[in-house]
Amino acid sequence: MTNKVYEILTRRLQTKENDIDYVFWHYYPKKINGNAIKGPYKNRSKIMKTLCKKANAPYFRFHPIRHAGATSLDHQNVPISSIQKLLGHENRSTTEIYIHSSDSKTIEAIKEFEKINEN
């Protein structure tokens, strides 16, 4: 996960309303009576398209963020059992699939990408 993504997610979490359990949420009409209620986005594809457009980034799906997060935690030596719990996996082998090794060249490429997107 890039520093910019981390910064945005942290800011959203810190500025959310206290009665909301989600980082990404919105008001939507309740089907029964049409009253607006707060809740999570039900269509992740739509929110990701909107977020990517606002960030002037190519569209990508939500799922790679889970992989990047798991990999980042692994690189920080977080125990795989903790990563497994955060991701909600029952089996350790599923969590291991999410963790990808990044060599120093890949990490440097991410840093260069962040520099380009700061301008």
C-alpha cells in the first residue's frame, strides 16, 4: 500500500461519524419506507470506480488492497496468525496466498510511483 493510500484511509477513519463502523459508507434509501439510512457501500465496483476517478488513477478492484495490506503487514513482521485474523480467514493457507514477496526493486518502484503521483 502506498503512503498516499494509507494517508487517505487513515483520514477517512478519523473523520467518520461515531455511529458508523465503516471507512467507506453512504446514505441510501431503505427499501421498505424510503427513509435514508447509513450503511456500507453495497457495490464495491462502483465505489472503486468513483475513487479511482477522483484520484485520477486507473481503475482497479477492491480485492488487491487486501493483498497489498497483507503483504505490507508481513513485511513489518506481523505474525501470520494476526494477519489471518484481520482478513477473517479460517485457514492459514488462505492467508498465505494473500502474502506476496516484494523484492527491493519492487519496493523502489512503488516509491518512484508515489513521487510521480505527488505532483
